[in-house]
Amino acid sequence: MAAETKSKALMRGNYVIVVLAVLTAIEFAIAVAMTGNLSATLLGIVALIKAALIIDYFMHFKQLWTFVAEVWYEMLDADPDDAPDDTRNAA
């Protein structure tokens, strides 16, 4: 990996960590200052945003989904006539 690419990845990671910290502070402020259904709704929205950031950046879900999509489309594109003769007449 080139040094420039690695530094950009580290910078993006730092941005994500800072955003998560700010969202956590917002969550704390909402939990302390508010009560009722509005606070629960706002806390849920902030939690979903934080979960999306974590799944996207730290868990690399986009990379996994790309692989799963490739496998899925290959399975859908498979032609039964291309199967070996012994598997076609297994019954």
C-alpha cells in the first residue's frame, strides 16, 4: 500500500472516530436533558447513525457485500446444462 493511500485511510479513520465521539456526546446530552418519547426517538436515530458508521468503516461491510453479491449473481447465472452428467441424473 502506498504511503499516500495509507495516510488517507488513517485520516479517514480519525474522522470517523471523531464523529463517533461527537455523536456519543450528543447522545449523552439528549439522555440527560430530555425525557419521554422524543428523547427515545432521537437516541434511536443517533444510535442508527453510529451503527452505520461502525458497520461501514470498521467492519468493512461494503467489501463483504461486494463478494456476496458476486457469488449470488454467479449462482443465478449458472446454467443447469453446464452441470456434469452425473449430477443432472442423480435421481
